[in-house]
Amino acid sequence: MNKILALFLIFWLTGCGTGYKKISNYRPVFQEKIQNKNPFFPLSEPHIVINRKNPANIVGGAVLDEVYYSMDAGKTWKKDKLKSVFGVYGDPVLLSDNDGRIYYFHLASGQRKGGHWLEGIVMQYSDDGGKSWSDGVLIGKNADKQQDKPWPAVHRHSGRLAVAWTEFDKYGSKNPDDRSRVLISFSDDRGRTWTKPVKINDTDGNCLDDDQTPEGVVPLFDRNGNVYAVWAYDGKIWFDFSVDGGKTWHQDRVIAVQEAGWAFDIEGIYRANGLPVFLSDGKKFYVIFGDYNEASGGDIKLIQSDDQGKTWSEPVILGPVNRDQFFPSAAYDEVSGILVILFYDRSATDGLKTHVKLLFYHPEKGILHQVKLNGEAFTPVKEVFFGDYIGLDAYQGLIVAVWTEMNERGNTELNIKILKR
């Protein structure tokens, strides 16, 4: 039986300039232990979002169908199960529009009559802060294929939504005739209807869900409504864009090399990856991704562009290079004007012992500070699935991080911590 340990802490950060150079008045204000009775799906792949209309409202999700929400900036939390006629089959990712609607994207299980496993991407929304949810809309329905790993974006001025994902002809197939590709769909009515999916990438991959599969696509809008996307494939990070609202896309370009590809091994982790994170501060684009080599182990790398993706900087390694760092997540904090990057870290431990770090990065000044978020280091077990990502959001000086740990009984736990400027 798995258990969730949800630790909700508020840090008050002080200092000059950004306000994140020093940390003082560390105050734990809330702690709760929540039971999970599903032994078949370890708690993993957590994601979280701050309501853009009401920052005191925070909503999270995790495999397989978990929902967590707080209406008081993390002082108290409630837990629920997400339900849909299309089923709920993991890969949760959440988004808030400027009017306070929370969107929860996930995979379809095919449990409805006539349904098929992974037949589409499901979008459900909540207008009451996560208390109740719509039944869901099926995006990119294709019963003959499988749809996997969605990631959404919203245009902050118009409210236009996008979600991109990978489609498999037959998931797991070794047949070279079965291929995979990156698709994207849009909604202009707050999620009620979605456009027919459009293919982004030029080169299809295999169906083995490895480095020869295009995975981890992340869409992004600029202020003018142009659409951009990055993904990982064949030992590289790829970039493409559309200037006609996503109807047509330009030629894919390589913007970084991944030495180990996106699917690599981290000792003690069932499956690790270097899938990219893509975000903007309104002036520059940033891509953060994981990589690996024998000399330094797992690394977190960052590249940036100040000309809408035409040219990109050389990768900068964030953090020490003598031990593993992996599973990066990132957000832009518009109050301080810096990037916050969450990841697992073994730079100060031995063996498989793992900490969770939050790094503050200034686009011009580089790394400002790092904060260890968990208490005692935990030790993962390779046989237990940790998911493919962890979650982070930042808004109006509030930073919310969520990740998976493993306790001494070999069960996964979810941890959430909140930092406030």
C-alpha cells in the first residue's frame, strides 16, 4: 500500500535585489499525512499550478488520478480522485488561465463503452479551484493509435489554449513500419472544442518510447500569438515554430545536443529522462533539459535565445558536475525576474541517497542561490517507477514545488513545499 507524505512549508525569503540571495525565518506551518490505497500505480509524475486569478488557490495532480487543492495558500489541503467518462490514466499536467479556470490534462484509459486505451488526450476543467471538475473533452481521438504525454500552454492575453503530445501507431511495437510523431491541437473557447491535430515534426520516430521516439514536446505562445515547440529526439533537442496560429510549421531545427539522448539511466531510478522544459520571460526563450555522461553523471543544462529562437546559446550546466542531477522542472518568477529550477540532486550525498534542490537563476548573472527542499536524503529503489517528471510553478512571488520521494518502507510519497518572497 502506497502512502503520500505531503509536507506543506512556507519559507520567507529576504535579501537584496531579487530577494532570494538569503533565506531566513524558516517556518513549517502545516504537515499532513494522506493514505493512498492503490498498490498498482506508485504515486509519481506530480504536477501543480497556482491559480492566476486567486494565488491562494493551488491545485495539484499525480498518477494515476489524484487531485489536491488548497484555498488558503497551502495551510490546509483536500484530496480527491479525478473521474471522467473517458477514464483517467496518468500523465497529469495542470494549467490556469488568467480568469482562474484550472485545466487538468491526462491520458484516456478507454474504460467507456467502445473506448480504447490511450485513444486521446483528455482535458477536464474546474471553475471552483479544484473542488469539482467537468467530465472531460477527448482531444485527438484516434482509436487505432495511442496518444501519450500531453503538455499544454495558454496565451495569456487571448486565453487561447494549446496542447501537444506524441502519437504512436502502436505503442511498444518493434515493427519498423510503426512510427511516432508530435501533434498539437488548439482551443479558442476555453477548452470546449479543439482543432484537428496538426503534425509538428518533420521526421517520425519509432514506437519504443526511447531516444528514437520524439517525446516531451512543450508548446509556447509569444505575445503576438505565434506558437513554438521543443522536444527531444535522436540525441538532440529540436525546435520549430508557426506564425499562422499552428496551421503550418517551419522546418525542424536542432538547438542542442544531448550526449546520452533523452532516455538514459540514473542509478536507482526505474526510468530517467532528459525531456526539455520550455519557457519565456517575455524577452527570452529558455530550454532546460537533462543529460548524462560517464564523467559527470546526470547534468541539468540550460540554453537561451534572445531572438525568438533564431539563435541559441551554448548549454550551461547548472549545479555541480561530479554527481547526478536529474528530472528538471522550471518556472519563471515575474516578481523577481528570475528562473526557478527544481531537480533531484546527489552532489552532497553518497551512493543512491538523493536530495531535492531548488535553484535560482538570473538570465544575466547566472546562478544566484540553491535551496535544499527535503530534509533527510531518500534512497530510491530501481524496481519502483518514479514517473517521468516532477512539478513546479511560480506566480506573484509564490513558488510551489512538488516531487516524488521513497520512504523507508519502499513506498513512494508526494511532497509539496511552498516558498514565498
